[in-house]
Amino acid sequence: MSDLPGYLRPNATGVSLQVKVVPRSSRNEIAGVLGDRLKIKIAAPPVDSAANQELVEFLARQLGIARGAIQIIHGLASRNKTVHLGIADVSAVAERLAVKH
């Protein structure tokens, strides 16, 4: 599993995803990699957890999993977040979140 991107870390209950969120973007999209974080643009503003909710919904659509299987475990009020994904197949996560150029 050494070929995994730095923003993905498998653990006992799923996968940890390190993200940098850019709120108030023109659309929701994966925008690249910044160091060890996946940069994700979110259209919602960072008000009343709107950007966090939209991030969870965006990841659920991208990964084809339920919103309930996604939990922001660190950085609720920050642009840098750690997200727990309740999915065991880390290679599938890497493939579905791959940055396309």
C-alpha cells in the first residue's frame, strides 16, 4: 500500500482522509493536492456548518457511500480537516478521489 497518496491513511475502521477545503467556490470539485492534503473546492459558505455538510455530501457522491459513513473528526471550524470514511477498500477510495489533469 506504499503507492497510496499521502492524504489517505487506512485504519482499523476505514480510511482517514486529510483535506483542505476551499469554501465559496464556483462549484464542488477536487482541485488537486497540497502537500499531504487533498484540496476540495466547495460552493457553500463556511457559515452554520454549510460547507462541512456539503463536503460530506460531495464525498458521499464521489465515493458512492452513504453520508452516514463519513464523519469529520478534526477541524470542524478549520479549512484543514481530517475526515473518517467508513469504507474498507482504501484502493477504491484512492481511485475515486484521484486528481485528474
